[in-house]
Amino acid sequence: MAQPKPSHSRLEPLVSLVIRTYNRPQYLRDCLDSVTDQDYPRLETILVWNGGDRQIVSAPNLVEVKLRRATLGAAMNAGIGAASGEYIYVLDDDDILLPCAISRSVELAEKRGADLVFSDLLCFSEDVPDGGVFTAQVQTFSECLLAKRIPHPSSMYRRSFLVTHKLAYDPQYSNAEDYDFILAFLRRKPIIAKLEDPVYRYRIHATQQYTTATEWPNAMRIRSKWMQIATVVDSVSDSPFRSRRRNG
């Protein structure tokens, strides 16, 4: 017998899930099914067709954005620009959410007043259903410069924080755009919280668009850019850039 879904107040904040997709219909279907299966009632699904073939799909409160092939940064900006939720949740088109992913993320964000919530990632593939866990970490700007442990997928941002600080993805980056974005984000004193249990299934497969090897050159350029910025800004004694960290 199916378990009843938790009851929620009508005042629960709206969550916009931003999904960029390009010619992966076999995975997109699983992804959108996991959105439909969420136990959280107030969802908006922003599906960014970043070129490629478009399919007929369904998802809660679906908003479709059609682009000619754009960089991943530009596609993410288009998705956020179309969103109306109080929170922006980043979901990749080949991944799957556990049914409690959004409800637990919102609960923690509201409890902690967090500007960013994320979880560890449950890795899997077609051949290996249990591929281990990517252990995420709450990080400061300096820690993230050395090694990024804040995952892009599973991240839920408070939209008002992004608007207040005029944060957007740099459209020049065709990959590693998330690294540049999270460094810019961390420089603005966010409150960050991590869920105790993973709620996100991260798919590993041969058709992934970018790998560590392909992202490495951009990541190194981004790191160098932010190291230079940090050197200049932190030389000012009253610099406002100090990250606050808080575990869930």
C-alpha cells in the first residue's frame, strides 16, 4: 500500500527546479518522473531545451525555455530568468531525485535561514546501481578555491540572495560554469546548510557531456581569476566578503 504524502501548508514556498537538457530523452524521462514523485506540493519545473530535439514531456507546472545551442552558463541563466520560485533547485537531466529531496531541502533552508542547501550524491550507473557516495562539504571561499566539494546538482539557492547580489552564471563558460558561480556566491557571505542524508542520485554514463578532463582547463582559469580578485579585495581592511558556514 502506498504511503500517504505529507500534508503541507498552502504557504509553503514555491521551488523552481531548473533542468537543462540536450538530446538525452532516455534519461530525461526518468528525471522528470522523479520530479513528479516529489512529496512537496509547490513545484515549478523549468525545462531548458538547449538545442537538440524537443520531445513532448510532462512535469509539475512545466515551463519550457527553448534555446539554440548555448553555453551551459547561458542556459542556466535562461532557466533562472524564467523561474518564479522563492528557491532555485539545480537538477541535471540525467539524474534522479529521491521523493523527499525538495521537502527536506526546503525544511532545512527555512529552519536555518540558509541561502544554499545541498546533499551528498548517490552515484550510480546502468551496470553499478550502487556506485558509492560523493561526499559534499560546506566550504568557505578559500577552501573551495583549493578543491570544490559543493556539488552543483542537488544545490538549492534562495532566489532573493541571488537577486540581491546580482549573481548570475558567466555565459562565456561552456563547462566548469558551476565552479565560477559558486566562488562568486561564496564571496557574498551566504548561509550554507548540508542535509544529513543524500537525496540526489547522480548518474554516471558514457554520454556525459563534460568530464573532469574536459573541464580542467576552464577550472584552472577560473581559479586563477578568483585568486587574483581575492588578493585585491581582501587587501581592504573592511572587506565585506566573509563566508558564514552552518551545517544542517
